Amino acid sequence: MKRVVGVVVGVAALVAGLVGPEAAAGSDHAGHWGPPQRPLEWKPCPPEPASASGGALGPARSARREPAQECAELRVPLDYREPYGQQISLALNRIKGTASRDGNHLGALLVNPGGPGGEGLSLARFVAARLPQDVAARFDVIGFAPRGVAPSKPALSCVDVARFYAPPRPDNVPRNDAEEQALIGRAKQYAEGCGNRGSWFLPYLTTENTARDMDAVRAALGEEKISYLGYSYGTYLGAVYATLFPQRVRRLVLDSVVDPDGVWYEANIAQDHSFDRRHRDFLAWVAEHGDVYKLGTTQAAVSFAWYSMRSRLRDRPAGGIVGPSELDDVFSNGAYSDRLWPYLGAAFSAYVRDGDPSILVKLFHLEAEIDAKEENSYAVYLGVECRDAAWPRSWERWRADTRRAHAEAPFMAWPNAVYNAPCAFWPEKGGTPVKVGTPHLPPILLIQAERDAATPYEGALRMRRLFPTARLLTAGGGNHGVSLAGNACVDRHLAAYLRDATLLPQRRGKRGADATCPAGPEPRATLMKVTEGAQGTPAHVSAVRR
């Protein structure tokens, strides 16, 4: 589940073993291990590579000019138990607020797009541009590439991308034992590649260490407290940070909330069902617009057409490139944002009705093709999730659970298992995740869509129970990454909270939302042309399966 997603038996004992009893108790000394931080040296940022503009169909653009940024590097310990030992480098950027430092300024707002494996620098620019001007003026928006993610150093990579990901790949849904063994072989190959290239680094690639890196960023900025906005996996990272460093939190916004009790194997099983539900939402939408797409007027008819297309692509990949696994990758993006649905509907209709694969192939190149940046992101995703928590080491367990899920949720069960399968063979065993939760926080804001596929709604309810000062804002629909993506109601709540942390709704009890917003407008059904300038997945949406 790439886009998502440790947890603790006795966090006090674990943290005490790392940094001493005062830090374990959450004292103000928790962020002061290691050599004294030098002031960050901010410089002009290097030019952006052409692919950094965002997604295949293009990010959601702000009407404003992109704000000026500056960049820096920060050295942090590889292992916080040896703070004077080997160091690694984190890449940072900053968009400075313009408010007066002696009154209205609220300090640093760190942002994270999820993953694990999202780099965060482009998100900082996006957030600074999309926040109301008076709010953006009061914060220095800080982006960072978490450990292992380029352009931080080292940047983890595990395979030769061109060879390993040459399309079409084997079908993620095996039809016999030989096909299943081939998929297992690829998972072992990827895990071995990570071990061969990064054995010295993998033991320290965890959510907890990334949270400690965040506190090193805070210290280097000279801030007593920081604010934080995290999406998807970034909500779990923010929850771990808040648990370890509650005194350091000024504002905390968690959007599209990971279930902290499911880290990580169980969270993937839950995703199988929520992705399937969201895919059925898409199929139903296509059926509602049968006059446009002409694939049927019932969900059952459109579903039959989709799975027939997938089966045909096994033997005749579209353009010799898009087989069933590539098709899964393209259409799973639609679970993150319904803004993609018109493009997906157009590709689906053109292929099934006209035998035209060109739109499908173009969507693959734009939205799902794996390049070096995506492989780095996937490597870090696996590195963090496989190390954060224990995974089953018996493939028989994976097979049984996947077959059971596939019977009810065929869209994602096997693709999700295959995506995460290297964790069954990972060279480092999973650890004990941080047991998140604390009452010692200022008011915090959770934002969640009701039918989110990547982070199902139940996870937000669990997160709220673990943080008594949290309030939950629920939005209709199923888009992942709700704030700053066009829902005006959600954005009003976000801006009000960032201006004044006391402006949150009253808690309404243990179940349900504390406040609600309607879903955004339904996408307009049309036979969209797919061009690189089109508006697709919002820039801040980090999918759990890339």
C-alpha cells in the first residue's frame, strides 16, 4: 500500500533505551541529543528537474505565482543512539512568511506529503501558494526530504529501474502456482537488491528516526515549537512526532489519517477493501454517464467491461506496454482523486468500444510509469514499513490472507500484496512501532474523507481517541488529501485553525465527526483529451501504492 503507512510495547522503555529517562518522559530535553546544531545556511535552490512539476496529468496549480524559496542541508545522526557517529544529510527548503517576527509570526510550519517516500520540497511550495495570504504570511513553510529520499543523501535505490520495471510486468493476479512463484521471485530480488546496496542504512530507516530528524530540523531553525501539516503517511509521522515531543507542537494538522493500530500489515488488508469500494464508486459513476462512455448503464455492466479489458490485456498488452499490472497502476490513481475519473473513463471507453489503446498508453506514461524518482520513493516506502513493524515471514500467511481478501475485493488484494511482498523477505526484521497518543498537546485538527481508499475512515476515529485534544473534520466523498484541493469548506476550517488553534469545533463524543463539510463537486463526464498540461491528481496527494 504505498502511500501508507511502528507501534510500541512500552514506549517509555524503548525511548529510555535510546536517549535516556528524561527524553522518555517527554521532557524538554528530548530534542537536544547530539552535537550542537550549526545555524542553517540558506542558499538559492538548484533548478528543478523537468519531472518535478508533479504528476502525470499535472498538479493542481495555484493561480498565484509560485513563491520564492531557499534551500539548505542539515546533517543528522544516522543512529540517534550514537549522536556523534555517522551523519547523513537532509535536504530542506523554506518559503519565508512576511509577517513581523515580533508579533504576528507563528514560526515554522513543516509539511510532509506521505508515502513513506514523499520528498516534501514541492509540497512546501504548494502549501505556501495555496494557503490564504494572511495565513501563509504568518508561517515559514518548511519542506524536507526524509532520510533516504532524494535529494537527501544517501538516496536509497535497490534495482536497475529500466530492467526491473520494463513493461509489461507479470500479472499481479496469479492464475497458477508458477505465476505466483514468479511474483515471489521478483519480491525476493527487490529485497535482496535493497540489502546489497543499503545494508548499512536499512536498520535506521524508520518512522521514529524520521520524527527525530524533524526535531533536529526544529532545533536547527532555532524554534522552541513547530507546526506541522501532514498528509496520508505524513499523519502517522506527525502522530509519532507529537507522541515523542508533545512540548514542541504549536499546531498539528493530520489530513487523510492512517490507522495507528494497523501498522503495517493489517493496514494493507484494510486497504484492499477500501480501494475496491472506491473503484466501484468509479464504475458506478461511469455507469451513471453511460450516454458519454457507452460502457453500460449499471455498475455490474461496467464492472464486467473493466475486468474483461483487464483479462484481454494479459495476452495483448495495449501498445505492447500496458498489461494488467500497468492497468491496475493507472486506475488505482483514480482512488486518490476523482479529478482523474474523466481521463480514466475516456481511456476505458476508447479501448473497449473503439479498440484504441492510445489514451491508455499515454495515461500509463504520464501517471504510472516507474522512473528513478519513483523507484527511490518505493525503496524508502519499503525500507520504512518493513522496518517499522513486524511482517509475516511465512508466504503461506500472505497467500491465505490475500485469497480471502481477493474473494471480496478483487481490484486491489493481489496488487497490494505484490507491492508489499518484499517485506516478507526484507533483510532487516521489523521492529516495535511507537505507541502513539498523548493528552499533552494543544488542540489539533484531523481531516478525513468518508470514503477515502488509502486511509479508511475508521483510522481517523482511532487516531482521535488516542489524542484527546483532537477534533475531527469529515468531508464527503472519497478524495485522498482533502485540504488545499478545492473544497472551500475544508479550507476555511484549516485556515481558521492555523490562525487561532482555539477555533475548533466542540467535541461531539467518541463516535462520528466533530464537524462536517460536503464533498466537492462531482467531476464532469466528458471524453477528455489527455495532455501533459491537463489537470490531474493534486500535487500534495501521495498515494499509498505508487
